[in-house]
Amino acid sequence: MDATIEKDRTLSRKTILHMFTPLTHMSPFDVNMALDAGYEHVVPYTEVTLGDIGNLVQDAIFSRPPDAGVATGIFLAGKDAELALDMLDAAKKAMVPPFKVSVFADPAGSFTTAAAMVAKVEKTLSKLHGRDLKDARIVVFGATGVVGYCTAVIAAKEGAKVTIVGHDGLVRVSSIAASMGKRFGVTVEAADGSTDLKKTDLLQRSDVALTAARAGVQVLSKAQLSSAPDLLVVADVNAVPPAGVEGLTVNANGENLEGTTIAGIGPLSIGNVKYKTQAGLFEQMIKAEKPVAFDFQDAFALARGLAK
Ligand SMILES: NC(=O)c1ccc[n+]([C@@H]2O[C@H](COP(=O)([O-])OP(=O)(O)OC[C@H]3O[C@@H](n4cnc5c(N)ncnc54)[C@H](OP(=O)(O)O)[C@@H]3O)[C@@H](O)[C@H]2O)c1
């Protein structure tokens, strides 16, 4: 075939993103993000199981020549970090070189949100206290949720001493901490945060408190924060009033919480980095010269460079 015709054909290839979710709806947030980042076509698939991934990926890879792999993307959504990572593994295993496509997992935006929160905390610790995440005592509230889960894993992988807190006791968080250890080789402690007293006690033994609880739930009060002398930074991802941390404004960007010396990071400051991280990873997929596979570690690597 004439080389010019082949080149034109390659240049005119549409970018297509196949978006898989185990839920009944694909997230409109993720659809908008993908299109705004430059994908020309996005196609949602709902109620996708782990067992479906292999066939769907192979259906996608064999319909275009190998050099079109970079113009074909797969996005893994949902509301479960471990399932999304299992789907990512299944997608990678289903590739048949040279037939490969790009894959990005970000269930409920959790990988990019958690990456942004930890990156903002890291930057704040460094700017205000000349410290990094290593050995920082970090307590995570809401870690049975997908954002909290991922936040805990990213921080633990950076060498922080992470404790995940159960608002309903120790049982579920203990099993989640064990699962994190097995899957990621990290040590994560579990703690009972079912009463105000227990939460206060945890704060008094922490350098950093991160809240990723259900939207509109206040997790920590001013009184609890004021009684925690070692606490350096508190960050919250919930943008729906009331704030997860009493007194923390949505745009807080390292300023001290009123009446304390604790630096606060609010949900919109985190959301700004989250948005740029998710958009940036989609753009990297579109511009990649070879198919790529992105998970929360790639999100954290990018967020670190974006956090100010
Ligand atoms: N700023 C951003 O850019 C951004 C982006 C994405 C998400 N978010 C926010 O991040 C937060 C977490 O999202 P998600 O998807 O991980 O939510 P999720 O899966 O619903 O998890 C929420 C967590 O909050 C816990 N929780 C529920 N009630 C609680 C209470 N009374 N006290 C303490 N914890 C409680 C849940 O425990 P159970 O397991 O018992 O339900 C779970 O651990 C939400 O507020 C969401 O709006 C922010």
C-alpha cells in the first residue's frame, strides 16, 4: 500500500474509549472528563463482570490493526478498588501482542482523588515542616470506602505509618488492613473509631488526619482537633456540607484551622489536583506512542508534580 495513504489512514484514526463499569450506570463525570480530555468517542458498558473483561478486551484489540492500539482505550470504573485492579490485571492478560490497547482504572474517581489528597498532604508537610510521608503517622477515616482505601494504600506505600479507622468498629477495617497487606505488601493498622472518645485518642497519636467519609458527614470536630497536640495536617475530600472536618473550608490550602496550628486542606483544593490528574492521564493515553496501563500509582506520580 502507498505509504502516504497508510500514513493518512493512521492520522485519521478516531480515538475511542470503551468505558466498563460493574455498576448499572457509567459515571457522567468520567464520560465528561474523557471527552474533554480529547477522546473523540466514548462508549459505556454497564454491569460488566470481572469474567467479562477478557472477551471484551479481545473484541476491542482485534478489530483494529496493532498500530491503532494507542488510539483505542479502556477505562475501568465502578466503586470497588480491588475489583478495578483485578479488572486491570485481567485486561492486561487479555492483550495479544502486538495487539494491545491502553487501559486506565479509576473507580469512582478514587485513584485520582486519593492520589491528589496524598500529594497535597506531602507538599504541605514538606513546605511547612520539612518532612515527607515516610514514618508520618497518618490516620484515615472512611477507609471502607473506595477513596479512603486507596488513600491508605498510597500513603502506606510511601512509608507512612497508616491506621484505617472503622466508624462501626474494628471488624471490617481489620479485614481490609489484612487485605491491603496481602495485596500490596504494606503494613496498615486498623482502629475502632466508633465513639468520639476513640477518635480523639487516635488523633492524639497522629501527625496527619485524612477524612474520606460519605458526603455530608462530619467526622471530626473542632474540639477533637484542638486536643491533638501532634497533629500537623488535616485533609478532607467531602465537598458537601457539613464538612468532614468542622471548620475546614472547601478551598483551604494549607492555612491553619482557626484557633489551631493544624494546616487544613479542603476538598476543592484536592479536587483541583484530582481533576488535572484524571485529565492528564487521559491525555497521556491519547498521546502515547505505545499502549499504556494506568492505576493509582501512575495517578500519584502525576499528582505529585501537580500539587502546589
Ligand atoms: N474532592 C474530590 O475531588 C472528590 C472526588 C471523589 C469523591 N469525593 C468524596 O470522597 C468521599 C468518599 O467517597 P467514596 O466514593 O469513597 O464514598 P463511599 O465509598 O461511600 O465511602 C464513604 C466512607 O464513609 C464511611 N462512612 C459512612 N458513614 C460514616 C459516618 N457516619 N462516619 C464516618 N464514616 C462514615 C463509609 O463507611 P461504610 O463502609 O460503613 O459505608 C465509607 O468508609 C465522599 O465524600 C465523596 O463525595 C471527593
